[in-house]
Amino acid sequence: MNQGILFNDDVNVAHNCLAFTAMVNGMMVKCIIATPSMSDEAALKHFKDHQFDYEMQAEQLIEDEIYEEDGSVLLTFL
């Protein structure tokens, strides 16, 4: 795991998306997962069940510098 990337414990659900943040060398990067239609409770449970996999996916995108125009990274729903 990259020591320059730290994941915060701040997952949120809004508009069929899960979002959490990472600190990358002192900068905040928003990590976004587009989810299928599901309740907020189900989306949060899904994230908790797959959190490590999402963090690994985000880490790879950040290391490869694959950012969206707004500086966020867009993860694939698992």
C-alpha cells in the first residue's frame, strides 16, 4: 500500500453515488462510485463489504494519475 495515500473514514451516499476521500501527498481527492438504484443503507453496507477492494482500486487510479476533469477518481462498481 502506498504510504502517500491515506483513506479517510468519510463515506457518503447521494444521487446513486458513493463517495469517500483520500489524502494524496497533502491534497484531498474525491473517490466516486456510481451505484445502481439502491437504498442508502444498502449502498453503505455494500461499501463496507467491499471497502478494501475500492480503496485498492482508488489507489491504482491515483498512482496511474487517472483523474476526472474535476480532480476526482471514478471507480468501477463491484
